[in-house]
Amino acid sequence: MLQWKMPADDKPEDRTSGGCDEQEEVAVATETPEDTNIALHCVYKDDIERFIKCFEDEEDLFHEVVNEQMNERDENGKSPLEVAAVLGRVDMIRELVTRGAEVNAVTVKGNV
């Protein structure tokens, strides 16, 4: 998760615009880094809406790569579909299969 800290010279008491709380010193970015496998990211976050947006929004950062990332394996050799199954993400499994995830893939060791 990306985080931005308030610059040291920017003190809450010096602000004249009243939009920030004094205790709110760290703002958290909600954007997904470009080098992320978006399919795995959505599975782990259980974020079906974000996954669908990748396919339907041509302006989405991951629109061009989501199809190939859907079947890429992580460092443990697991595909997004396998991770979704292990985590019990039934709706995500349905969406992955609907979008073309490989259901007959085997691992390097030959496991289904």
C-alpha cells in the first residue's frame, strides 16, 4: 500500500483551509501499482467490481493486460483461479471462469 507523509514543514496548525484533521497525518493511496497482477490483486482483495472494470473500461490501466494476467502464476505457482478457490471466493471464481480463466491448467509438478 502506498503512503504519503505530510512534509515536515507543513504543520496542521499552519493550515487555513479547514479540510484536514490534526490527527490525519498520513494519506493512503488507493491506486493499484502498474506492476501488479491485477487479477491476483482483485482475488486477494475480493474486489470483483475492480476486476470487471479492467475488462469494461478501455481507459483502465490494466485493460490491455488483464486477459493474460488472468492465467499468470504467482511466485508459488498458483493462478488467480487457484488462489480464489483456496480462499473460497466463489463469486470471483465465477467471474474468472466467465472471463476465460484456464480451468484445465496444471502446475509445473503436474497437479491440477
